[in-house]
Amino acid sequence: MSQRDDGNEWSADDYDGGHAFVFEYGEGVVDLLDPEPGERVLDLGCGTGHLTASIAESGAAVVGLDADRAMVGEAARSYPDLRFVQGDARQFAFREPFDAVFSNAALHWIHEQDAVLDSVADALRPGGRFVAELGGAGNVASIVGAVEDVAAERSYEVENPWYFPSVGEYASLLETHGFEVRYATLFDRPTELDDGEAGLAGWLGMFGDGLLGPVPEDEREALVSTVEDRLRDELFSDGTWTADYRRLRVVARCVAD
Ligand code: BEZ
């Protein structure tokens, strides 16, 4: 278990075991990247490296970067032929420019997107592409809303710790940082959680440290149980919880020198 400065405690084993949908859905983003043999690609926020490996299958020379030491260690153990480095998406630099920077389900953990996009633009060759998916505006709004309501009833003020931009907001930001936006879309992607009845509690346990931050540890189980009661009609059916994910996908070219 480790903690990086996004406020969440990360477990590489839990991530791979109970939340494999994160990288399984990410295969669609690899398709959007469409990596070519010989291209240099950076996988930003690579987690346990499964998508890094998938990109490498195309013959691209890929490097995975993640802020979490345990994730990077797990990735390096699983894929010893690939290069993984620990680093901060807000300030990284490589000697050789990349043809593409790829990112799946990582950037919504970082509010300092100006710093991220500066680093991405610096890392790309002129004309290089940035292909990313992150939670978009309205992502997990039902879950966040229910946690906010139940926490407020217990006199705790919690707030959405994530960065879920709209198409307009993120496209403008990309332009400000020297990118030309070729594709941007926001879409609903209801996402079935693993573990049946325990799925929502498991999701909050894995990802919800920032959201539940103001709630004392010994009250969290009861709070989550009330959240489950509130959301059951909307998000639970046939023994499975479905999170109300909304994804923002972008493809942008670096046009700055
Ligand atoms: C997401 O992939 O949209 C997400 C994952 C964990 C927490 C919040 C959002």
C-alpha cells in the first residue's frame, strides 16, 4: 500500500485484482492511439503497466511513468522487458522527444493540469500527439452526490477531490498549451464494478480516500452502508453495482515549437 500526493492510498494488488476494468476499458484508448512500430510513446500514469505492454505489442518503444512506487515496481516485475519510471506527471522530462503521449484514467487525479500539459508539450516532438482518456464532467456524479449528502447529514463536508473537465474546458486548456485539438468527446460509460454486493464499498475503499477524507475511519463503514441504500435503486441490479462513469477522450497535436 502506498500513498502519492493525490490523497489516495494505492494497492497494486487490489488495483489489478478487483478493478481490472480500468485497464480493460483502456484498450479502446490504445486503439485511438494506434501506435506504429518504432514510435516512441510515453504512457503517463501507467499503473501496473498492462496498457504499456499492450502499446508495446505494436512494436512501439514505450516508457511507462507513474507517481506510485509500488505500481511501478509491479509493472516492472510483470513486464521486465519494458521500461518503467517513477515520476510526477506535473514535472517530468526525458532527453529524447516522444512521438506520442498516452494516458488512461490517470489525469483526473491531478488538478494542476497546466503543469501536466506543459510537461506533455515539452516531451513531444513538434507534431507529436497526445491521446488521453479521463473522467469527464459529471463523472460518478451520483456516487459523489450520495456521499456528499450522507456525509452532510453526519455534519461532515466532503467534496469531489477529482478533476472532471468538460470538452470545452479541456479543449481550451489544450489550445492554451500549444495543442491543436483533433478530437474530443464526452460520453457515458456505465461501468460494472467487480465483487457483487460489495462492489460499491470496494470502489470507495480503493479510490475514495480523498472523497471520504473528512469522515473519521470508524464512521466510514456506516456511511458507505447508507450510501448503498440511497443508490441501490439507481445503480444496483442483478447483483452488480454499476458506477455512473462519464469519459472524456481527446486527441491533440502539439503545434508549438
Ligand atoms: C474514473 O476512472 O473515472 C475514476 C476512478 C476512480 C475515482 C474517480 C474516477
